[in-house]
Amino acid sequence: MKALITVAAMLVLGFGLGLLFFSPGESGTAPAGSDEQKYTCPMHPDVISDKPGKCPKCNMELVQVDMESAKGMQMDKPKHEQEMKSSEEDSKTETMMKTAAHNIYTCPMPQDYPVLQYGPGKCPKCGMALVPVEKTDNREVYFCPMPQDSVVQNKPGRCPKCNMELVKLELKSSAPMKMDKPMQEHEMHGTEEKSKTETMMAAAAHNIYTCPMSQHYSVLQYGPGKCPECGMVLVPVEKTDNREVYFCPMPQDSVVQNKPGRCPKCNMELAKLEIKTSKTMPMEDSLHENEMHKTGMKSDTD
């Protein structure tokens, strides 16, 4: 009798332990369907999460995948990295770079290289026509891989629209770009640029007038006139010792002054007037010319 009671007690104990350790939903084997879903990024398969959210790399919404697929992605990660380096991916990257290079425009003036945009237009700083970035020396160009965002800037960072990391534009050129290459769009490169610069300087020297009195050299203007300080007739600046003359390269702005800076109209940097041959007008000649002018005016009055 005692033996039967012992056997019965052992059976009850064993059944209880079985329920404790092998009952579904407890800490033993998980029921089918639980914890079988994972979330991953369409752009970065190596990013796997057990709950929905956004990719920490590109901020895209994670998509739902089953556990087996997620495991496969983790196991195939080295393979995926190899595929990214394959010729097909390289080709896609190169195509993306070329497309961006053709569509991204910048200012041809190096000091305004931070001006970047998709498509042609005018520089908001100097007013010059923008040119394709591939035709300049501008190599600090970063753009969003998502073309619909149209985000491009001159420093690394993340896209303010999709939070993806910006890609640096890489241009492969057979010949090194020259500094004066951008000016090709404005017919100012090589020998032609030098010739046009000399012509511009000569034209400015003939058209810019100043007071013959050295203390009034700050008086500068295009065309003849009278000095507002002393009333003397202004003379071409090339006939004086006045060499602190700065003018805007855009002749239509007619901006000239006696100190460096930027044009208040187009924001271009003022060019310093360079006169190779000094044809300084002697002071007596200047005074004589002014006396002749006064005599002529008096005669006309009489």
C-alpha cells in the first residue's frame, strides 16, 4: 500500500513538473507565430529591429520581414557588401555622379563656389550666369542620393529632408582643371583673358577721371566733370599719380572708388586699376588746363 502511494506521488510530481517546464506561453518553447516578425531598412539590410521605427542610417521607415528572412539577411551581410562593390553597383554610382555633375550648377567665380543649385540660373552674389560644376574647380560638392530632394551644398552632412548622409560629388577628368577654366563660359581664359583684361584696364583708365590735386584723389568717377572739393576740372586718372583706383568689372555698374571692396550693385570684388605706363600730368599742365578751361568759360560768358 505504501509503495502504491509513493508511485502515485511520483506520477503527480512528474506531471506537475512537466506542466511547469513545458507549458506553452511560459519560459519554455515559444508558441508558433510569436516573435517571428522583424523590421529592416530597404536601403540598409544590415539594420534589423524587433519593432517598427526608422533606420538610424537614412531615416527611412523600416519594413516588416519574417524571422527567417531577417536571419538570411544577417548571414548574407558579407555577400551584400560584396555585391555593393560589384561592377553593377559601381556603374550605378558612376551614373549617379555623372547625372549630378550635369545637373548641379555653381558660380564660375571661386569666391562664390558655395553657390550651388540644380539647374542653370544666376549667382545671387555676383549676378554671373551659373555653369555646370564639372566645368569648374569646385570640388566641395555634397548632394542627397535621393534626387527628388534636390539638396546640394558645399559641406558634408545629412539631408535636411530625408536625413540620409550626403554624398560627395566625385568627378573623373582626363586633364586637370585649370583655375581659369570656369571663365571659359564668359570668354575670359588663356591669352584671350589676358587680352580682354588689358583692354578692360585700358578702357577703365580712359574713362575714369579724378582730381589733379593729390589731396583729392579720392574723387573718382566715370567721365569728365568738376571736383566737388576744389572745383578743378577732372582729368583721366592715367594722367595722374593716382593708383588707388578700384572699379567693378561689370562696366554697366559704373562703380569706382579709392579702396578695395565689393561692388554695392552686383557684389563682385572690385578690380584694382593697373596702368603699365605712367603718363603723369605735371601739376603745371594740370593747372594750365584748368586755367584754359576757366578762360574758355569766361569767353563764352562774354
